[in-house]
Amino acid sequence: MHFMSALRAAWQQRDSLLCVGLDPDPARFPAHLEGRADAVFEFCKAIVDATADLVCCFKPQIAYFAAQRAEDQLEALIAHIHERHPATPVVLDAKRGDIGSTAGQYAVEAFERYRADAITVNPYMGRDSVEPYLAYSDKGVILLCRTSNAGGSDLQFLEVGRPGGGVEKLYERVARLVAEEWNASGNCGLVVGATFPDEIARVRALTGEMPLLVPGIGAQGGDIAATVAAGRSADGSGLMINSSRAILYAGADEDFAAAARRVALATRDAINAHR
């Protein structure tokens, strides 16, 4: 699967910009899954099967699996998505960032062990720390730019000198570097939080049609209308708007997957109302 091709097809064929984040927390699972060794897999699998036709991608967060010693269940989950929902790309939310040799091992982990279609990466160690991911030209490399957490402003909003004169915000420098220098294979995207619609618009202006992964709606309170208006591309796509907890934990009983589907459908439709 070529990530960018699959993502564009999902935008068009499913009429969806919704990304469902898979952040499994056993403390919030329905009672009937309590004590099961495969509870993480079964919970996420049920969510995936209930919502796959409504999304443009899924985004499992690796920390939620690793904390439960459930890396094998993450492997099984991604394999299940590829087998049962082969047109649905998987973004591994790992936010890796390290020197080149170590980054190479992280790239193998993401793309060869887990067989993810894309990965989130921290760009703040520079190009050589990102190149091992970029070498997988069919895989998506989605770099942190303007994150949804309040503390992101501690660094991302600092002013830095711009080559050729003038100043720009650090997140703007990241956006330009990725768009102008790092995206030779056309497989890059950027993370920009829904809690900062002005910055979403600025990143869109700097990067053209580059895909943006936008966390922060739902439980984090980002505004859907503002997000879509600021970030959509010329054809009304260009976004992976992520919702995790609001969808995953919409229901607490054995019908939790049906409840998740209802919220996912409502979220997709709310997004489309503003496209």
C-alpha cells in the first residue's frame, strides 16, 4: 500500500476526513473484557470493524499498547486492519526522534515489524534523524509541527532568523523545511493541532496540498468548523482530523462498538458539513 495514494482514495471514496485514534485504556474497557489476555486487541478490533467505512485512516498510539505489554496485540491489530479493511491506511503514532542509526531501527520497527503505513516523527533533531523514515518512499512520514498541547508554544512559537533575512516562528520553519526540502518523495505530512486554527491556516499556506494530521477535536475541545475552514485543501480534503477518546469510550457496555460507530458517524458528518 502506498500511503498517500490510499489516503487520497479514502478521502474521496468514503467522503471522510475522520481519523479514529486507537488509545486503548483497559481501565475504561467494558466489564465483559476484564481479565482477558487479548482484551486490548479485542477492544480495538471491535472499534475498527464498527467504524472502518467511516474513516480515512486509523491511528494507534504505541504507548498505550507498550504500557500494557501488548505490542504483539498491536501487530495483530494492524494485520487485522490490512486483511479486513485493506483500503484503510494505518498511522502509527509513535513520535519517534533520534539520531540516524537509531532512527533507522525505529523505521524498521514501524514499517517492517508493525507494518504501519505511516508514522509520526519528531523533527527537532534535524534532517538526518528523519531520513531513515523518508527512505521508505511508499510510507507516510508525518512530522510534528504545531502540536495541540498548550506547552507546545514553549518552543514551537519561538522566533528564529529566516534564511535571507527576517524572522519566523519555529513551527513555520519546520513547515517550510518539510515542504520545500524534505518532501522529495511526496510522502510527508505535518501534525497541527485543532486547538490552534490560525496556525493550521498558516501551515496550509506554507505547504500547499500537503496532508495535515489534526488532533485535538472531541475531548481536547478543538472546533470542527474552524479546523476545516483553516486546513482543508483546494478540493476540500487534505486533513486527517483525529478523534480518539470521544469515539472509543462513547459506550461502556457490550454494545460499546455500536456506540463508537454512532459518534464516529456524527463526527464525520459534522466535519463534512463544513467542507
